[in-house]
Amino acid sequence: MTRPDLAALSVGDVIGQRTVTFDRAALVRYAGASGDLNPIHWNDRFAQEAGLPGVIAHGMLTMGTVVGLVTEWAGDPGAVVDYQTRFTKPVEVPNPGVATIDVTATIGAVDAEAGTARVDLAVTVDGAKVLGRAQAQVRL
Amino acid sequence: MANADFEGRVYPADAPYSVGREKIREFAVAVGATHPAHHDLVAARGLGYPDLVAPPTFAVVVAQRTEAQYVRDPEAAIDFSRVVHADERFTHHRPIVAGDELTTVLHVDRIVSRGAISMVTTRCEIYAMPQHVEVPSPEAETPGEHVATVTSTLAIRGEDA
């Protein structure tokens, strides 16, 4: 697998774009895999009692999924040395149906001395941002 | 309202979490991580890792288990039906790999309440224990090799928010 060349990167370069979907099964699968069994991610009644319109995706499912764009581009999942985000808007997952998430990854900064690039992820549902300041530092 | 007395508390290294290959594969499938280093031993070793590499957010599995010591404590007054996740950060000093025995020191860094909303920030310092050690030593300066730092903020709405 080829690794990106740090010297060839410029701030503003779009390194990837993708659309991912979550259905209710994806939420249940993530709940089991992660151990996060909070019922707001699988029980509509519980979610509504908590003041939500219905079941929402785990913020960590969205965060964990969209970084795949970065690890695949980097050619090495261990190259992501730092990754952070704010959760700005819940992702509602209908039943039946899917939530559709659009992801664009852009170079936000290049630090030649440290050998790292910062990748900024724009993550939206129907044009509304669901993650804020989603940034991954990648060692190349 | 989260109990502000917990700010500054440090919970000592907990019982080790054993990172298994199938858990890495299962978590990778759940987050749609298709990179072969999560699934295929030959691919992981080809990149220089001793075993399968965990996805960048896998450490949340370890961190949430450790955070439960604090957030599930009734004295902490964190009502989980009123919690939303506000932010999360992972800093990897080295990637987590299958075979790691991880122990975590939990810090309650910050508890701030404004109006009916409490913001609680925790920090998990995750260490890989030396292979021949089965329980964290209370005397050791650190429980092992520092692998990752996971910082998480929860927002808790009060009854009238």
C-alpha cells in the first residue's frame, strides 16, 4: 500500500470524500462491539423520554466510521496519532431506513518538521454539520 | 447536577483489559474499518506491527469501561438518561495491538455546572502492562508503557433543562 508523500501535500487538498449510511442494525452492532448499551441508541421510547425525536447514532459510531477515510488514505491505521471531535448535532436513525452521512477530508495543516499532516473532516447529514472540529493528526 | 466534589479525583490503574484479535475485528466491522491491518495478521505484520492493529477509536472501549467506575457511582450524581456526549479526543503514543494487556488510570479533570447543565471532563491514561505482569503494581511509578490518552466530555442536563 502506498503512503502519501508529506512534501506533496498542500493545505486545502481534498484527500477523499464518501457517503456512509447507518441503519438500526449498525447501531446495535456498534453497541455490542463497543459495550455502549445506552438505550437512546436502540430504544425509541427511551430516546423520546430523554427528549430526543427518536433513536440516535452513537457519536462514537460516527467518529469511528468517518476516520476510515483517513486510515485508508494514510495506508496505515497506526499513523493516526491524534483524533478529536465535538459532537454538535445528534444523527437520527429512522426505522425503517437509514441516516446518510457525507464526509469530506481536507488537509488542514502540514508540519514538515514533525512529519505530520492534519486532516480536517467535514461531516454532515442533509447539509447540517454533525461533528465539529473533527481533526486527525497523521504521521507520514 | 454532577457532584463537583469529584473534580480532581484519580482512580488507580484498574484490572487489565486484554485486547483480542476477534474484538479488534468485531470493532473494525462495526465502524466499517476495512483496512487489512485490522483483519489480516500478515498485513499487520507487513506494516511492522506485532499483531492486528486496533482502529483509531478502539481505545473508547477500554476508556468507557474505566469511566464507569466514576459515572456509575451514585455519589457522582450523573443521570445517564440525561447525558449527551459533547467531545472526545484520542492521543496515541503508539497504536493498540492485539495481545496488549491494558490498564487505565482515570482522572476526573473538570466538572463545571452552568444553569441546569453540567459538563464533566474525564481523562483516561492507558498503559500496556509488561507481558509477565498480571496485575498492576501499586508501587510502580507507571503501570507500564504509555499507549494512549482518551479525553471525553459529557454534558448532563438537569431536571428542568
